[in-house]
Amino acid sequence: MLTTDQNKLVEQMTPLMKRIAYHFMARLPTSVHVDDLIQAGLMGLLDTAKNFDDTQNAQFETYAIQRIRGSILD
């Protein structure tokens, strides 16, 4: 379960996650559905929100982009 702050981060980053999914869609065969990529990206984003540690001097967006891309590629 996410906290209120984590939910806000997910809501703010959802448009970016969708852009990443559509970017991947342009490079994949037509048999791959964008909804599947969005779902994988959302799973990465949720995982990022749960595990992000702001004491590590990293921006959430930078960390989230890497995790979203990794989730989609997996």
C-alpha cells in the first residue's frame, strides 16, 4: 500500500511513463500492444515509489525513468 505522498508521485509521473511506453511502441512489432507496455511501466513506477529513498541525493524522476524502462524491457 502506498502512502499519500507516494500516490502523488505516481500520479505526477504517469504521463511520463505513458510517453516512455509509446516511445518503445514505435520500435516494437505490431504484435506488441501499447496497453501491455503501459502496464509494465506502471508496475515499474509503483515499485519505484515504494522503494525510493530520497536520502540518496537522487531525483525521483531520474530513478523512475530507469526503473520504468527496465520494467518495459523485461
